[in-house]
Amino acid sequence: MKSFTAMKFAAVAAASALALTACGSGDGSGGSAGGDEAVKIGIAQYVSHPSLDAVVEGFKSGMEKAGYTGEKISYDENNAEADQATNTSIAGKLAADSDIDLVLAVATPSAQAAAQSITKIPVLFSAVTDPVSAKLVASNEAPGANVTGTSDMNPVDEQLALLKELKPDAKKVGIVYSSGEANSAVQVEMAEEAAKDLGLTIEKAAISASSEVQQAAGSLDVDAYYVPTDNAVVSALEGLLQTADKKKVPVISADGESVKRGATATYGINYQKLGEQTAAMAVKLLKGEAEPASLPVETISQVDLYLNEDAAKKAGIEFTEDMKSKAVEVY
């Protein structure tokens, strides 16, 4: 495993003296915090794809390990399937349910919608790249209101360096990204900055819907692709992978699940573990051991090396034995 403690968040703003928001039920009375009462958790997931699904699975597993099993916990699960109107509607529905003790919002658009609608109970986000830029928290160290959670900020510079290691003659890297996702814009900027030191040029293609991914990928004349943690792109990853196969170029993803699906390699986050880490934060909030306003945003402290040998062969790349020995998964 590769240490990754220096996460590249936006500079931490000075924490504003915002009022702390109670962690209890909708009426602010404390709900199940600190007691043995059953809890109800609302889940707002932006879209279905393996990484976000793994967050939810990890969260439930973490809650179960903490003793929230059987009648002690129930879930109201919702998935917007990348539709913004549905995303907003889900947030409104969860805000109106006075029985819900905490909301888990998975991915930046769902977290933003939940933060706008839900103010009386904790909103715990996960798989959000930059909570500050997304205007979810005042700062990562002191969120300042009823919203906190876990970030999936990934090591873009190390991922592009991995690409250069695998394909030293690469010059142009294509990025397909969603113009409507704040997390994507942050990662594109990070990639452009990292590319300068690696002798790479970033070629971009913006999309407004996942149905545009394959066409956008095909419009780029590049030596490789980089796929950020962009929900619209990852949910339609197969289209981009088909284009890369035709061009015989590698694809470096931001997450391990995408390597399993056919990307070439990455130093990526384990989203199952991210979900479990988010559950540990939820337990603190539900038991009254912390309040979201002062519970810092957390990140995964490690990233893992994932390799896909079939994808590498299609791109004319061969992994060294040393590299394969360091990988946590070789598909």
C-alpha cells in the first residue's frame, strides 16, 4: 500500500464562528443520540456505479460492525440516477421526514442538494472530492454547520506519474469530464498542474450527460486517457474504454473499481473502506460524541495500486513483476 497523507484539498479557509447545529432529530431534541433507540438513516445517492455502490455497502457494513443491526437501524434508500430534478426531490423528501436521524449523501451533487434542504439533522457526505469548493463546509477542519463527512480526493499527480511510468512516450492525455460537477473541475485543474512537471498536455472534452461520454472520448486525439472521479463519466465508463481500446491507448482511472471494469491502472481509493470510515463518523454523531459543525472532514490515509493486465495488453503495455508484487489487485 502506498502512503497518501498529504491530500490536495483547497487551502483551508479560516473557520467562521457559525452556530453549532444539534445532532438529534428534526426538532433538535437529540433523537437517538446517546441512547439505545432505533435509528433511521436516509441515503441520497446521486447515481449507480460500482464506486458509489461500494460506499453505501461499506457504510452499512460499518454500521453493522458498530452494533446497528436488525431492528436497531433502518434505511430510506434513494438514488437520483444522475437526474438533477430527482436529486433535489430526494433531498426535499428526506428533509420532510421527521423520523430520520441522519442523512448519508453520496457524491457531490447529492451532498449539495441535501445541504440546501436539510438543516435540522446531520448530513454526512461521502465521495465528495473537495467539500470546500463545493460549498458544503466552511473548512475541512471546522465544517461549521450540520454537514461533514469523508472526501475521496485522489492523488492526481501520482496517478499521472503512473501513466508516464507505464507509457514514457505519452504526450497528450485526454480527460472527459462533466461540466456540471464541481468535483470534476477541481480534478481537471489538478491534472493540468501536475501535467506540467511530467511533460504532458491535457486535452479536455466537457459533457452534460453520461450518454455523451463515448463521443467525447472519440473527439480527443490523445496518447492516453485519465478518468477523474466524475460520476457521469464513471457511470458510462464502458463507452470510454471501448474508444481507448480502438486507439490502443491506456486509461488511468482515479479509483480501483474502474480498473476492475477495464481501465489500465491506478493508485486509487478503496470506496468500501471509505464507506466504513464514514460509518464510524455516523456513530459518533448518533451517540452524541461529536457534532457535525466541529467534526473534521476525513480522508482515506492510504491509496492502493490496482492493475488490469488485459487492458494493459490492449494498449501495448506490460507490467513489471515488481509492480505486480506491489499491487493489491491484478485483474
